Amino acid sequence: MEGLTTTQQLAVLFLPVLFAITVHEAAHGWVAKKLGDQTANLLGRVTLNPLRHIDPIGTILVPLAMFALTGFLFGWAKPVPVDSRKLRQPRRDMALVAIAGPGANLIMAIFWAGMIHLGIILGDDYAWFALPMVYMGSAGILINAFLMVLNLIPILPLDGGRVVASLLPPRLSMQYARLEPWGLMIVVALLFSGLLGSVVQPGVGLVQSFSAWIVGLS
């Protein structure tokens, strides 16, 4: 997004970030509902209404501060509550609920790649619409690819950690779960050390290339 002012960059990022977080969390609740747990549904969390998922600190204050200080967006939404006791097959279904979030981000990345394709097709004749779509689509692919790959890191409370906890034998799973209170601090430490970028960058590039390929972008 070179050449854009800070205000223009924030305008381009707003919808992709909002939808990336909202669809990710709604996907967790939707899959949990399908697998027998109505907890999120009863709390109104199986919805695309972003107000149901926004965390004032994680969704607004932290991302704005990070963007102002580093030019990098990082944040989180309110976790969707899932009661594993109400799932039909708790261990298997918790893994499916967890993987639904990154899966939703992959779908959103492909959607935004489609928006870029649409902007290219419209071209100069509709530049007032096409150019914002290209910028927004590029941001949407990047944000969703990053959220997908980040959440697949096997650290609790990230989705990848949930999957690992579901696959481990029960005794090991309980020991692994004890690391959860430290998980967010580990991720933040990786972020500020620069290691997080090295960990997620290859996966982000792969998701970006795959999304572009799916919609026919060269």
C-alpha cells in the first residue's frame, strides 16, 4: 500500500480486518452448533455482526497502537465459548471447532483475491471502484493469510494448540493444557523478537499464492 496516507491505509484495512475477525469467530460457533453445542448460538455469537465479537482492547486499542508504533496489525476478538461436554464426540469435535476459524480465513483470503480480480476486470473505466477493491483485496488476502497461519501455530490458546490438545492422549493433553495461561505472552514475545514473522512468513506466502491461483490471478 505504498503511496497511501495513514488515513487511506486505515480505510483500506478496516473492512478486511473486521470481516477476518468476525467470520473467524462466527465459524467456531457455527461448527460447534452443528456438532451439538448451542452455547455460542444461545449467546448470539453465531453471527456476522462484528459487535458481537469485538473486544475493546484486543480488537481496537491493541491493533491501533501496534499499527501506530510498528505499522503492523496485531489483535484478537472475544473467544467464542465452547462447552466440550455438549459436543457429540468431544475430543474430535473440539479439533473440528478449532480448525473452523483458520478455514474461514482461507475462504476469506480467496474471496478477497476475487475482489482483486474484479477490480482488474473493471479497470480504468471504473477506477473509482476498481482501485479501492484492488487495495482492499490485497490487504484482505494478507490479513486472512496471516490470521490463518498464526492461529495454526501449536500454542494454546491458538487454534493450532486446540487441535494438538485434541490429538494428544488424554494425560498428555492435560499436561499440555497447563501451558495455556502463558500462550499469549509467548506469542507476544515472538512478535517483538521478530521470530513470529520468520515462523509465519512461509505459510502466509503459500496462502497468498494459493488464493491468487484459485481465482485465476497470475
